Amino acid sequence: MQFQVFFPQPWPLQKGGLRLCFLYMVQQITAIEPQQKNPQRVNIYLDGEFAFGLTSLLAAWLKVGQELSDEKIASLKAGDELEVTYQKALHFLSYRPRSSAEVRQNLVKRGIVEPLVEETLSRLQAAGLVNDEAFAQAWVENRNTFRPRGKSALRMELRRKGLSEEIVQSVLDSQVNETALAFEAARKYGRRLAGLEWPEFRQKLGGFLTRRGFSYTTLAPVVSEVWKESQTADAGSKSDNEE
């Protein structure tokens, strides 16, 4: 550990002709060694003793013999914290797309302080890795394809993901045709109800569509229409058998 004298420019004089000066501590890098358990990180030794760990990316700018001030050391540690947080967020995103709220919640649970969380989110958003509108669109598209649902059910799901009401409403308006989706869901489920009488058919199919988030005004005519289709199909089948 060394101390260096720093004279600010220009050198002001105090009373009595004394120059103002400052002392600041510097430490010398004596070794940079890769970590055994994580090859993406290195250990930094200052004046012969372990000082701190860094990501290899940040350590690439360092070399043995280089002198570091307290300010530089603090800057390196802060940069490392940010990079570690960013890598944690990327790992979380590697499983599936996430909303901003989901990423924020995950990082907070890991004990990451708020300033680092927000800076990491800004970085992810700038890189296009977190986009709430694109997330909502993909979510609704997936539901429309594999599990058709009404707007109320989709709205609830998207709100749980922490999406703003503005984004939710915009995506629902542009991507959800409730009547078409209700018919699609009803026709698929209606095949299981073949042979039932109208009261039971209406009760079961109506209950199914209600659980999927379709409103009564949407599902009522759909149930009636699917019932008629099933009766027409049954009549055609019987006619073919008789021939």
C-alpha cells in the first residue's frame, strides 16, 4: 500500500504561504488469477493479498503491476455488481420470455438493491430482451392458438404478469376476437358432449366457456349454434347409417 501526494492545479496558497495538498491511497495489482469454480471470473490480488473478484470482462482492462486508487477500486466493484446482476437476469430470461415486473420481482428476491435492479432492467429493455408489449402479444397469441380464452381471463392473466392496463387493453383490442375464439373452444369441447340432451349440453358447455373467461352475451349464442351443429351432424350420421 502506498500513499501519493496530489497537488490540485492551480496550486492555491493558504495564509502563510502553505500549499494545499491531498493524500490518496493506491494499491498495486500483484496477481490476477481465474477462479476455479467459475472460469468467467477472476480474483484480484492487491499488494500480495486477495482483494476482490471480478468478471473476466471487467478484468480484461487490468494488468499486474497496475496501481489502483480507492476510487478506481470502488468503481470496479460497482461495475462487477451490475454485471453479475445482469447475468442473473439473463439466466432468468433463458427459460422463457418475462415481463419487466417478473424480472424485477426475481432480482429483488435475490437480494439485489433497487438501483441495480432498475439499471439492469433499463439495460435489458435497451437490448430488446425485455419488452412488455411484445410479451403481452406473444402471451395472447399462444393462448389463442392452444387454449382460447375470453378477454376477462386474458386480462387477469396479463395483470398478474405486472403489465400496465394500457398495454393489456391495446393487445386485447388488437388480437382478441371473442366470438371466434368462443366458437373454436366450444366446438372442440362440444365433441365430448355428443349424445347429451339440450339442458345438460347447455349447462356443461356454458360452464366450460365461463371458466375460460367468456361473457354470457358471447357464449349464449355460441352454445346454441354449436348445439344446432351437433344435431345436424347427428342427423347426417343417422341418415348415412340407414342408407
